[in-house]
Amino acid sequence: MCQRGEFDGPSASPFGVAHFKILPNSLGEAEDCVFLDVNSTFEELTGLCRSDVVGRRGNRILSELAVDIAQWNSFYAGVLRTGRT
């Protein structure tokens, strides 16, 4: 069973939320991230407990889930450039 994170106030969000810091490479492009917190809906949707992701690098977690890391990093490189999702 997972512990509740800071994102879970009186009522949990119906959306999975992850708060993380993007780690840019020397060119300023997104290369990785570090998870800072997740909500309980994130845990339910991914099957990952907060304690398993907080403080860990995203590329490591995503590789364990067989997620396309290049696509993930490309999306967040755009967020770094534009400030928009």
C-alpha cells in the first residue's frame, strides 16, 4: 500500500499528477528529470508508489516501465523552450 503524498489534500485529484524537476543537458535540452512528488491517482494509474519514485530519475523509472524515453524527453524539451505543455 502506498502512502499519501503532499499533492493529496482533502480530496484527491481525478488526474495523475507528478511534480518533477527537469534536468537539462549542456545544450539546455531536457535530458532527464527527478520526481519530487506524485499524487495518489498517479500511484493508482501507474502502479508505482510515491516512495518508489520520489527522488529518483525519470529515465530510470521510465526504462523500467518500457516507456519511450526519447519521446518523453522530446516533449519536455519543448516545455523547457516554450514554458508550455
